[in-house]
Amino acid sequence: MTLTGKMLIGQQLLGGTRDVIRAINPATDAPLEPAYAGGSGEHVEQACALAWAAFDRYRETSLAQRAQFLETIAENIEALGDTLIERAAAETGLPVPRIQGERGRTCAQLRTFARTVRAGEWLDVRVDTAQPQRQPLPRADLRQRHVALGPVAVFGASNFPLAFSVAGGDTASALAAGCPVIVKAHAAHPGTSELVGRAVAKAVSDCGLPEGVFSLLYGSGREVGIALVTDPRIKAVGFTGSRSGGIALTQAAQARPEPIPVYAEMSSINPVYLFAAALEARSAALAQGFVASLTQGAGQFCTNPGLVIAVRGPALDRFIQQAADLLSRSAAQTMLTPGIFSAFQAGVGALSQHAKVVARGVPAQGPNQGQAHLFVTEASAFLTNEHLQAEVFGAASLIVACADSEEVRQVSEQLEGQLTATLQMDEADLANAKALLPVLERKAGRLLVNGWPTGVEVSDAMVHGGPFPATSDARSTSVGTAAILRFLRPVCYQDFPDALLPTALQQDNPLLLRRLLDGQREA
Ligand code: NAP
């Protein structure tokens, strides 16, 4: 498939009119063809008009039709074959096996949402049948289901060119909910975005859906992004990226005459707790697991373990030495973009002003290669210096040495909201871990025991969320099937004749849904 450098507004390929975006291969610094001219407010207007026109029809597609649409997107992405893999690898510097794995995850995610749509649990059907004889007042017939919020704007993430971009988790969950989607492509991988965008647009046409169900725009966040978020026809936003970007979009959405929800996944340093017995028994294995998790993918994961917390002593000293040895042998890796590389350099430089460097990885051999860094500081410094909590996106982590469990608790209380918190513990650590749990439940969206935070399963029970600044809305997850709930709202139908009710709520339950019927969950 030849890349066109054009946006997709519904089924139409349209050239932009604003500044040109050209992908850069971060491994060589070479620009990649073609150029993508950015869209303008007019393009946003066209995409939003189409999305709005498609909304009522798309949201009432049958469960089977919508599920089939998601499966068709997955098939069309797979049909792109090596063209997609090669382009994504060139645009991101990520190794081919990683991109292949991410394509697998993206397609599996779409199919998981297809299963979710078919099962229909997300409709959350509740029926309170009428009680005309009830005293002192009769009860009306009340029936509730969930409906789609409306067209959703999705901002592609730089660090997951497939799984969190054009047909990634935000798009899949919004489409599953019945919301048309308009994606603003990330400037780092426009060619990958075009390929996937065309696979989605083809699925729209293959499935006979209205063209406005999907559009793909290029252009600046400050123009196209803000125009999208402030368009009255957009009813929710999905975003993964920087804290400043997420806050800017959230504020724009809140300042609208009709404010809308923004689900922004932003910044997290993912504390790892090394409890005393675990540290004493297996510091070498912990160091190995930690350095592998920290350096995986050049550290460019939102769940990267950027903070390690432990009580000081000989066992922690051993861990630091072992981790430092391993890290100093880790190769520098190409980062996603020159911008992300320079932000990493700046972050490491800033952290060096406030904490002691205990190890650096192998120096860079080529452009945009991040050199892993490990820092150590005392809890007393951490408690009084906010710079030590800043996310450094990449392979950099800070070990905080505490005097005792009370100081571990104080450090934990000081933490901002997190996507994850990890407990490395043995049986003898149970009491200390239990004592810390109430603090960690307040701070993080996912708590792990004896694992590492990188690697996020797409499943029913997953939570990839957490209090600010991990996300802008701690009540939600952006990974896993519960992500669909972000794009739904409940509607109650009172005393409707059966013929006027949506199919999901009709008396004889034609969709065979497990309803909550007069307070009892149906089998
Ligand atoms: P980003 O700068 O936040 O950009 C993400 C998207 O948001 C882009 O489409 C961008 O548009 C748009 N945007 C950013 N600021 C905006 C604003 N003020 N108004 C409107 N739109 C705006 O993120 P990035 O490019 O992926 O990476 C930059 C940094 O983000 C990294 O160094 C890292 O610190 C952080 N990051 C964190 C995670 C995480 O998972 N926690 C993931 C990726 C990145 P433009 O096209 O105009 O830039």
C-alpha cells in the first residue's frame, strides 16, 4: 500500500493545508516520506459533522454488527502485513519483534472488545417492574440501559504506535460503546497512522456503516487538537501522553459551554517496595527483575518502575550494588523521537542535581539513544524536594532509602497518584505490607505482589488508571474491557410501552441479557 500523506475524513482522503509533519527515523535521524500537511479547523469541522451524522445510526447497530466491525478492523490490520511492521519500526526505532507483538496485542484487543460487545453486560440492563398496588404510592415501570456518549476524540500515543494509537485501546473501547471516533494522529508516526487509519476506514465500508464512524486527522495539538476537544459535537476525549498535554486538553474540555470528560493517562513513577525479608532473601533476583523492567523498551512505558522504596541496611546496599552492576552493562537504546530523547536527557540532568547517580548504562553509540540511569537518595531529601517525584520518561529510576517502616509510610503518603505500586515481599513481610496497603489503595490503580509493573494485560479485571496525575479521572481504566464504561451513560425509560422500548429492555429479553430484574441478577 502506498502512503498518500493525506488525512481520512470519513471515506475521503484529503490533503492538509497547515505545516507539514514528516516522520523521522530516530535510529538515523533521517526524515521519512511522505510529508503530511497538517489539518485545520475546517477539517475538524468536516470530521465532526460526519461523526455527528453517523452517531444515531452507529450507536443503534446490533451487538453482532458492531462486534463484527471490530473484528473486521483487526483482520484489515493483519492484512497490511510487513508493510505496517516495517513502517512502524522505521518511525519509532522500536525493534521489529516488539512491533509484531504490539500488532498482536492491538488485534487481540479489538477482538476482546468484540466479545465484550456481543456479551452485552456493558448495557447494564436493570428492570424494576411496575407495582401499581404499592402503598402508599404505586411504582412506575423503570428500565435502565447504557447508551453511547457521542463522538469521541482520541489522541494517539507516541509510545504505543499501534496498541494506543489509531486503532488502539481508546478507539476500540469507544467504537465498542457505539461512539464514532476522530483520531488526531501522533506526529511521531504519521505513516503507521495512515496505514492503520485506512484499515479502519475500509472496515467501515466493508461493514456498510456510515462513513463518519471514523476519521483520522493530522496537525498541531494546539490547533487541530484544541478544535476537536472544543467542538460541541465531541462528547469525550481519550489521551495518553505528557502531563502538560493532558492538563491542557482537560482544561479546554472543562472550559466549554458544555464541559465533557477527558480520560487522560499522563504521568506515573510506579513505586516498587522492597520489603525487608524479600530483600534479605533474594536481592540479586530482585535486582535482575528490576533492571530488566526498567530498561525494557528504553524505559518508555507509563508503568516503568521509576521509584524504589526500601529501609536502608546491608541488604539494600547489596541490592543497589547488584542493580548498579547490571544497569552499567545495559546498552543504550534508541528512543521514540528526538523530542522524547531530549526530554529524557533533561530529566536525567535535573535529577542529577538533586540525587546521587549510582550507575549509568553503556554510553550511546548512535543518535537519540537513551543511556540508563540509576539514582539514590535519602527519604528525608525525598520528603522535602518535589523535583525528586518528577517523571523521567525513559530508563531512569530513583532508590529512596528510608530509616524505618514509618519513614516508608511517610514517603508513600507524599506520593502523587500512580498507575501501579509493586510489593516485593515474602511471608515475613506480610504485616508491614498490610499496614501500607490503605495508603497504596489511595494512591494507585493497580497493586502488584512479586511482579514488575511493565506489561499490562488486556482483560476484564485490569485497571490501567489511578489518581491524578496518573490519570485525569481516577474512576476509569484505559486498558481492559472496563475501558468501555468511559464512553457510556445510563438512560432510564419510565412506563414505556414494549413497542417503544429499545430491544435490550423489552419484556421478553430478546437479546438474552443477564438483567438485574426486581433486584435479582438473572442467571
Ligand atoms: P505529548 O507532548 O503530550 O503529545 C501527545 C499529543 O497531545 C500530541 O498529539 C500533541 O500534539 C498533543 N498535545 C500536547 N500538548 C498539547 C497542548 N498543550 N494542547 C493541545 N494538544 C497538545 O506527548 P508525547 O509527544 O507522546 O511525549 C512527550 C512526553 O510525554 C514524553 O517525554 C513523556 O514525558 C510523556 N509521555 C508519557 C507517557 C505515559 O504513558 N505516561 C506516554 C508518552 C509520553 P502535537 O502533535 O502538537 O505535539
